[in-house]
Amino acid sequence: MGNKKLMNEDLKYIFHPCTQMKDHEKIPLIPIKKGRGAYIYDFDGNRYLDCISSWWVNLFGHSNPYINSKIKEQVEELEHVIFAGFTHKPAIDLARRLVKLTPESLNKVFFADNGSSAIEIALKMSFQYFKNRGESRPLFVSLQNSYHGETMGALAVSDTGLYKDVYSDILLKTIQAKSPSLVDEDEAISDMRDVLNRHKDKIASVVIEPLVQCAGSMKMYNPSYITKLRSLCDEMGVFLIADEIAVGFGRTGSMFACEQAGISPDFLCLSKGITGGYMPFSVVLFTDDIYDAFYCDYSEGKSFLDSHSYTGNTLACAVANAVLDIFEKDSVIEKNREKIELIKELTKPLENLPNVKEVRQRGMICAIELQGYDAKQRVGLTFFQEALKEGIYIRPLGNIIYFMPPFIITDDEIKKMVGVVEKLLRVV
């Protein structure tokens, strides 16, 4: 069965995410048959270099032999079990390893099944922490241009109008402070201080995407802002939630972005790369102090009653452990440094092209911001379609072309990835 027949079958039944389905009257939907390494293959035999890690999740390539072997081992033993009143070794092993790996003081782990749910858990837990102490703190602060997911709470603390505006009538009322990716760092900190002072004793937590606001046009900022924000949150008595769902597990050049700021958040939300692109899964790490606020006799009513059917899924935990194995045995962070430098070397000259406004990079994330195009042109869509013809899969964010490739990408594949985009920049 070829691409066209499968595409037509799909369009009879399926509503795809972040998609205006009417576009597919003219733009082919591509059925993918298999993935190997950094490539995905369609049913007509075409292959595409996956330059965005299939929405930022795939770290070590499609159909990774080591991860495959660990799934096969686990599925023969236990695929899943309710995680209330039961536990299993893959979850225990993973929790212990994450506590050891993440910034100091994050000693407890709560499992969920996707990034948005992790944000919801951190928001709810931070609110209930104060509620359990007799305080009502109904407000949350995030940064302008932020994105934290598409469930209702996660969307409420986001600031991407494209996703959020239509639901504004039914969302939590939250506050957005100035982002250091948009204004001077000192101005951003001063604005955050003003926000926290104006709503003193009403704010439970501040939530940020450390270093890179990914869905917010890949805007980037310096770790020094996070260092200052940590001190400010301590001074004002509010929690700091680090949303490292997209930037964790080596994306910014360190295992976790917060490491570059030398701080530990009160909550750390992780997903995407934690399972290397294999399984929906997420975790929230937090401090002993937060854990203790919920530890009581059941009759006191301070329990944290959040649950998901697939919480602590055994297969996902086994995969996450396999991902951590690869990080350990292959010295991934160290090896990525050469790739980071190669991407920088190849993309920096693109700033000299008249249709390029800026090239910015943080670790294995690189963004090329375009200029001079009318918004009605949908130039990102043109780049997407033309790149596919060259065997390159990118998915621009409006006028932002970005690369977030799997860590297994080779130097030759990096050269091909950047070379195709450079070629298109000269002709589109």
C-alpha cells in the first residue's frame, strides 16, 4: 500500500494535532512506514533526515537496538500495573537514578504520562502546599512568550496566543512577567520583582522554560537570569518550577538547563527525551519540604489526589532507564560538544544572507529567524515542502527554521541538514 492510498484512508478518520486539516486538500500527508537511526521512511521508499527529533523527543535514533532490547525484556515480564498500592523495580531504579542525576535537593519523584500533565502536577502541588498550611495562593506567574502545554492549567500559564486566546474565558487567571528573551535581563528581573510585590502572599509559584522558549519562536536567554530568579523566589517565598520538558536531557549542552545557572528549582518537570522518543511519559521531581507538606494521617485531608491510569508505566520506566544507560556508557554530553560546534560553524555565516535576521543557538538547538517575507506567504510551509524534496524533514515555527536533531546525527548528516536549508535560503 503506497503513500497516497494510506493518506486518503487517514483523512477519512483522523484529526491531526496542530494542523488545519483543510491544508491537506493541497499538501500531502506523509505516511511513515519505519524509522532507522536519524531517518524516517515513507511507503513509497523515500527517506527523510529527522532534523527535529519528531517533535523534540527522539534522542538516540529511531528503532534504537539497545532500547528495543530493553523493551523486549520488560514486556516479557510486566507491561503495566496500577501504581497506587503497587510498585515495580523499573520505577524504583529510575527514581533513584533521576534523584542522583538532577540538581541537589530534588529528592522525590511523581510520575505522569505527558509533559502537560507534569506541569499540571507542579501547579497543583505548589498551590496545595500552601493550602495545607492554611494559605490560599491562587496565582501563578510565568514569562511572556512562554509555552507550557495544552491542558487547561498548562495553557493558562502559557503566553502563546495562537494556542491560548480562544480558551481565555475558561482558563485560570495567571500573570506573565517580562521575558529575558525579549527584554534586557535586569529589566526582566525588575519586572518579576514588581509582579511578586504587587501580588504578595497570593502567588504560589513561578514557572519558566530554562534558557530556551521553544514553542515561543525558539527565543533564548542567559542562565544568569535563572540564577537571579532563584534568589528572588527565595526572597519572596514562592516556588520556582523549571519546565525542562523540551530542554532537559542534553538539549542545551548540559544534562539539564538549570545546571548552567548553578541552581536547583523546587519542581523540575521532565518529559519528551526521557524516553528517547519511544513512550509517552513524564516525571516531576521536588523537594523533601514539599513532600512533607502532604505527609499526614489520611483523615487530615492533605493527601495529593492526582492520578493517571498509566502513572509509572512499567514499559516507559524501562525505556527511560535504557535512555539513562546510553547517556552513561556513551558519554553523550561530551560527544555532543563537537556537534554543537559544527552546527555553530555551519549556520553562523547564514546571518549574512539578506533574508536571515538572526541565527541563535543553545547547545543542540539552533534557530534561524527569517525576515522580509509577508506573513500571508506562510514561508515556513514553503521551506517545509521544499526541504522534503531534498530528503530533509524540518517543521518551521512561522518564520523560524530550527534544528533539534537526534544526538546520533553524524557530521555528514549535519552538513546535509544545514546545506539544504542554506540552498533554500538562497532561492525561496
